Amino acid sequence: MFQRLGKSLVALVVFNLLVVCAAQPVGVVAQSIGAAAEQKLSQELLTKLPADLRDAARSHLRLTPAEQARWLALTPELLRGAALARLVERPAVADFLLRLLPREPSARNRVALARAVLNVRHFRANRRVRPALTSLVLSDPDAAVVQQALDTLRGFELSPLRNLLERRLEAARQKGDGELLRALAPEHERWLSLERGTALPAFMRAVPPLFSLKPAGQPVRFVAFGDFGQGTDAQKRVAAAMLKEHRARAFDFGITTGDNFYPRGMESPSDPRWQTWWEEMYAPLGIRFYAVLGNHDWVNFDSPAAEIVYAARSESWRLPAPYYTFTAGPVQFFAVDTDEMSQAQESWLRDELERSRASWKVVYGHHPAFVSSLNGATYTAEMQQHLWPIIKGRADLYVSGHHHSLQHLRSPDGAHFITSGGGGAGTYPVNEHDALALFARPANGFTTIEANERELTFKHIGDGGDELYAYTIRK
């Protein structure tokens, strides 16, 4: 039960970067509802693929026609990365990929493969993995490859100890031993950090007391967006449209849904990108934004600490801890870190939701529980297993990013899910026939949400300032 969700996605972070031009997320664990039919690779695409990958791709890969068309438009390096990203999910080609690893011409692809072998399940029992990684450490000419191989070997050594602790936690949960669970929860977070090499001390993980941004009897209006920090023209357009909307009708504050800074978060609180990718874009609104972390914010293991500390230097940026809660008007917000769903966080979220007496309860984090995607989306299955049972029946709305699009879905029991991941990164395709999707568009933009005691209304706004969708939930 107490699985670290970050494992599934971090495996393919670099591959996601390589195939972003293809506008298609890559996932190890995926769920797809009514996805388009996948087909064997066309001869045209097979011919374009590198010769050393062609036979494996012919035998083991299936793509939708739209995906094949996108792959045909990729540069050779991006195409190779996209093919490897899909092949790494196929158990039958594990040995082939391990033999290929030291000969792979792209250092970025070697990094991605070295990362993936730790996090893709069928590699864990493969006896060739450790020798292959050891060889990279001793002989690869690229420092980033050496570093990643060492990080992966560390994960192989430490994950069994984390699993041992999780077995003990599960036994305590089954026995109803709440005292032991509470005592060991901080230890679980520490082992998660040790395993991934995160430089985030325990005092930075401490959840602050509940705080309030606006009195309970007043309506509230805020803006949500995620997947943005790249300095792209798309990010600038979204920021400009957000400012225009704010000047027309002011927001009280904002929230981010993670992947705040690509491709590896922030190097430090003094990273110059804070000025160009954050302050110049969003400080003109004159409001505070309450952020959560995404998987890209965890790629550089110093970035979570940098993003927490930077709040002391900014009037607009706030990240009190990886997870926290606050109120504004009739709403209580629960900011969660979906990249590390620890025992401590799960218990905290359940307790805080049950304790809350707010008219509206809004949970927000990076990874979606339900999403419309042509090929499914990473984390969907894990989020439905770990986060969804906690918020089900306790929260009114879950707001996420990760899928680079704007969406509104309803689960079979009527719960509402907003995806606001169009803050500036390249967009992902959506499944227009998804049975759960009331709205899904591969667009850059942001989401406005306003609430009083009886109604909560959200709107998706495109990067040109046009309203794309609106919906109201009533009590």
C-alpha cells in the first residue's frame, strides 16, 4: 500500500523530454479508456527507425495512426528516444536493451535507460542489470551517465530496505496499530529520501499549521495552472492572458499544479531562472501563488529545497512544505506531493479531510487520478490506488496537471477532476471519445475557479484569453 509513486514516472523523465515534440506522454503504468486502436508500425516508419532498433520495434511496438504520424515528424535522435521509451516497457526486449546500453550513441538515451532499469519492474529481477550499470560507472565517457548509473545502483541497494519498512507499516495498519504507524511515518519519509538521494531535511517536510487567506464568509476567486516553467513563447502567452484576466476581474491568489520548472527543477534559490521564468511572468499579478511539486521538480534532488526556501525571497511564490493545507473563503485547500505519497502524507490527508468543516474541499497535486489521453497517462493507476481512496467521498474537487492539456472529467460516482497542465509546455493529445471526459482539449492555458457557500464554478481559459469551457457545481 505504501508505495512511492515517483518510481513509475521518474523512470522515463528523460524519455519524456526527448519525445515532447511528439506531444505524447510515456508511462510505465497506464490506464486508457476507449483509446484509439494501436496498429503495427508502418513500413515508412520502420524504414526511418535506426537499423539496430528496427527488428525489436517491428515485433514489439504498436502505435495508433496519429502516434505514427507524429513519430515520422521527429528528428533522428528524438525518434530513437521515443522508440526506446516504448521498448523499455516490454519485458521481452529487456536483455536486448541491456546489451544495447553501453553502445547507445546518445548520452541522453543512456541516462534514460540507466534510470529506467531501476523503475521498470521486469528489470529488477534481471541478473544482467547490475553488471551493465557497473560497466557504465567504470567506462562511460559522459559524467551524467556515470552519475545516473550510480543513482540507479543506490536504488537497487536501498529499495529492499524501504520495502521491508513498508511491510512493517502494512502489518501495523492491518492490526490497527495507529500508534506505531504514527511513530514510523517520519522514518518512511526518511527512507524515501535516502533511496532517491533527495537533499530535503525533515524540518523542511514539516507540515505548517492550517492558515487562512480570506475569511470564511467571503467568496473566493483563484487561478490554477501547471506544467509551465520553460521560458517558452507559450508560457509567455499564458502568463499574459492570466494577467489580462486578473485585471478584468481580480484573483485572490493562485495555485500551481506542479512541474513548475523544466527540465530539472531549480538549481538553487538564487538560480537566475527564478527571475525570468517566474518573477517576470507572474509577479505582475500582485498575488501569491501556492505551489505543489511535480516530477520535474524532483529530477534535481536539490530543487524541492530550493523551491521551499525561495519563498523567503519572493512576494509571489509560496511553497511552505511538500504538502500542506489552508483555507480561503468557503474553501479548504489540500496541497499534496503526488511524487512521494508516503505513509505520513496519506494519514495526514485523510485526517485533515475528515477534520475539515469547510463548505468546499479542494485537493490539488501534480498527477491526475483520471485523465483523457490517447495512450493513458502515467500515475493514473497508482493515483487511483493510493490517492483516490483517500479523497473519494471526502473532497469535492481534485485539480492536477502532468497531462499537458485542459480537462474536466467525472468519475462514475460523480466526483469532479480538473486537469490544468497547459501552462506553457508542449501539449499532449487527448481522447475525444473518453467516456468520463466532459471536456478535454490539448491546449495551453489556465483555469479560473470561484466559489461561494453554494456554488463552485471553474473555467478553462486559452492562451489567447478566450473562454474554452465553464462548469458549475452546486451544493
